[in-house]
Amino acid sequence: MGEILAVPLGFALIVLLLLKKVSIGTAMFTASVVMGFTAGFGIEGTSGILIRSLFNTTTAELLAITAFVCVLGYLLYYYRVLDKIVDALEDLFKSVPVIIMLIPALMGVLFIPGGAILSAPVVDKLGDRMEIDRVKKSAINMVFRHVGFFIFPFSAAMILAARLGRINVYDLIKVNIPMVIIMAAAGYLLYVRNFPAEKPADSNGQEQAGFAAKTGRAVLYTSPIWIGIVLNVFLHVPFYAALVAGIITTYFLAEGEKRDFLKKSYEGIKFNMLYAVAGIMVLQGFISKMSALNETINLMTEWGMAIEIIITAASVFVGFATASNPAVVGMLFPVFLPLAPDYHTGIMYAFLIFVSGYLGYFVSPLHLCQVFTAEYFDIEIKELYREYRMLMPVLFASMMVVYFIFK
């Protein structure tokens, strides 16, 4: 009975602490300890699980990957390589509608809480040229800022998914690809299509370089982002080492004084994010020890409740309540993936958790990107929600269609 009560009590405590503005890491650690004592593990058992969850190779690798992702994002921003990426893409595509969608998507690789504020000024400026109102500019910033989360292998949620689910991250990405296409298409049709497709003016009226040169410049300046993916996919270089290659590439692309590059790299480490990841790993360590939870879910399915409904409802709730997709993955992967009878079913359960949790997280009023975007464009969040009234049903229905097609 203790184990059955432990998980819902722990999850409720996490939600309560996050609503009280307690950090994700502290919420996870606190809930883990409470779950341990509630489940009857005692002081020795609880401390043992906590220590084993923290000090193992999976946690160490995950912390290294998270740290290097933070460093890469910070260096791209600090050394203005991101500005060069924007300039190169604008020069290459010569289309404001394309650029207004691409820039937030590219800036989405910077895993900064509330990071949509970085792309908001660019979207604002380009949106003015297309005569887009503030509410739609806000929706554009939100949708395209997050569209790549489904497929970017170095996102915190994706890294956790691979480690906690013991799955190949690219198998999950393959199933997620239709969601990227659908979300991008829906974003374009709902927020961009009906506005004039103005072309950017040539810089200083000078003749522009040829297509090959423009493409080469875009490829060069985006290389810190894609080089790690290439190394990991084709040469099977570990994630953390592949990210180091991106950091080194950033050094050579950066202009100006670089003597403080190592210092700035250290400044880029977000220790609060590492703390959150450590807390998530501890939480999953406790959940994995509670066999009664799996037995309860199995009993619910025997009573006729579809496992898909249970997964989706739990994921949407946790995503909405925590405003954190990594938290959804960390809390629910250890609960539901062990129930999968085979690897492919596990991938599909992972898809449902990842996407439905993402939808709950996306619209959460606690979602910092949403808060900052509304603040920047001086609108109320409820106005932004009205823009989602068609987007969210389309994404939810698409998720279910994709699930049953690939199932």
C-alpha cells in the first residue's frame, strides 16, 4: 500500500513545490525522499537509492551532456555567432516569411528557460515588415521556437528520454518527425501565410554573392550546431564528445578577443539545470524500485482502460503542471516504459509521453517562454491561448494518428 501511495504523493508534492517557485531540482529531491519513506524503504534504503542514482555512469554522462549543451548555447550567443547565423540565413533565403519561422527554430537550440525572449526582437522586427499583429507575432515566436524540440537530439528532454528509456534517440526522432512537419505547416498556415511575402533589401544595395557562396556561409556558421549530430550519427561519437567538437568549432568562428574563451565556457554552465537533471535521475531511481505501481497500471488495463489513455492523460497533466518537458520524461518514462512488451512498443509509449507531455508543457501558464513572449509583445496570455484554439486540437489529433499508424 505504501508504494501505491508514494508515487501520486510524490508527484503532487512536485507540482505543489513548483507552484511555490521551488526549483525543479529541489522539488525532485524532496519528492524522492518523501516517496522513499512513504514506500517503506526506511533511512538506509532511501539513502542507498539516492546515492546509487546520483553516482553512476548514466547520470555522469547525462550531466556532462547537459553541461556541454549549456556551454555551446552560451558561447554561440556571447560571441555573436548566432547573429552571423541570422545574417547568413537572411542572405540565403531572401524571404521574410521563411526567416521569421527559421530564426526562432534555430534559437530553440539554446536551452535557456524562457529563451523565447531571445528570438522575440527578431520576430517583432520581421513581423512589422509583414504587418503582422502582436498576438500573431507572439504565436509565431512560440510555435517556431519549440518546433525543433521533437527532433533535436541534444535537448534535455531527448537526452533524458534516451538514457531513462534505454532507447536509441534516433528511433524516437523518426517517429517524431511527422509532428515537426505538422506543427510547422500548421504554424505557417495559421500565422504566416496570409501576410505579404516581402523580400529583405540587399545590404547597402550591393550585389549579393552567388547561391553557392551564400549556402557555404550558412553551412559554416551553423556548423557548431550540426557537427555534433553528424559525428554522433555517422561516426558514433558519444554525445558529450560530439558537443565538444561544436564548442571547438565555435572558438574558430568567434571574432574578437578569445583569451577568456575557457572562462566564458565555464560561465555558460547552468548549474541549476544540472541540479534539475540530478534530481530527475534520483526520482527515476526511486520510481524504478516500486513494483506496486506497475501492478496497479496493469490492473487498470485489465479493467478495460486503454494504456494509451492512461499515458496521455498523465503526460498532459504533468506537462501542464510542471511546465517542463524534461520533468515529464523523468517522471513518466520509468513508470510506463517498463510495461512495454517489446522495444518497438516502448518507442511508441515514449512517443506518446514525449508529445502529449510537450503539448501540456507548451500551453502551461507556468511556461516561461509563454510568459516572456506575452510580456515582450505586451499582450495577455489569454490572447495567445485564442491563437492556439486550432493549433492544439490539430497537434493532439495528429499525435494520435501518428501513434496508431506506427503502432
